[in-house]
Amino acid sequence: MQDNLSLPDSTYEREFWKRYSSVRQMIREIRRENQLLHQIRDETVIPDQARDMAVTAMLRELSDKHQIFLDFFHNFISFSAQGLHRTDLQVTFTVLPGGIAEIEKSLLYVDGRPEEVPVEIGQQLVDFVPYEKGWEAILAFYRKEETRFDRLFGANLERCALVIKKELFPTPSYSVTMRLPAQILVEQPLSPGSE
């Protein structure tokens, strides 16, 4: 009598890819609704009052969906940190005079696959960075986090990257591209602006 020696399907793997697919679908839906909102705003054929009412209702609904997405996204990041998948966040932002940061692009990398995410996700990472203190403070923050994640992941420096470019025209500013493991968003010990 021979026992069935087949291995059960990996529950974690199946759940991870299901959640990743849901995150991607939510991003596409939010992007589609943002485009629709802009089209309605720019439409001149619709009477002003009707257009304003439609835009107000859509903004309220979109705000609710954003909050649900952010909660789901944080749960996805927490879940992915438990397994073998690499989930990284890359943010490109410009530091303008007066200590103002303007997010240009936010990317989520899941096992090397890039997916553009709403800038609110990138803003959460930038909120931790002491960008208002200059590029030296950004570099010090990055080095500290790179060292921490290097120790955590066993000398895997491929997950962290930093590029700082000084721009002189039209306004003196710094263009920063930072990539760190996405679990930085869900870890509590890190306080905003820490160095």
C-alpha cells in the first residue's frame, strides 16, 4: 500500500499572489476613476452645477476608496514581510527651497516587477525622511536604514538604492530617488524625521 506523498499546495504562496493581484486591481481602479474625475471636471458641455455635484460625489467616493486601498496596501506589505518575496518601495521626489518635498513617482517592486502606486504611498516614506535639513540628512537617514535592512536581510544590498542630484535651474533643488524595502512603512519603531 502506497501512501499519497504529494505535497499540499502552498497556502502562503497562493494568498500572496491573490493579495498582490488585488493590490494591482485596486491601483488600476483608482487610476481609472481619477481619469474619469478629470474628464468630468474638464467637460464644458455639462452645466456647472451638475458638474460640481458630480465631482463632489466622486471625490467623496474616491477618498473612501483611497483609505480602503491604503489599509489593504499596509496589510499586503505586512503579509509579504512574512515570506520569501521581496517587496520594495521606490520614491522619486524633489526637495524645493523652503523644505518642501514634491513627489514625482512612487513604484512598488514585487520580486523585481515594478508597479506604479499612488503618490500617497510615496509620501508616507518621504514623511520619514528629514529632507528639510538638506541632502546630508537624507544621506544619513538612508545609510542608517540601509545598514538596518542589510543586517535584517543578511547582506542583501540590492534592495536599497539612493540617487541625489543637485539641480541649479530653474530653481536650486535636489532630485532624490530612494529605494528601500516596503516594510519600512509598517514598522513602528521608526519615527518621522529620525536621523
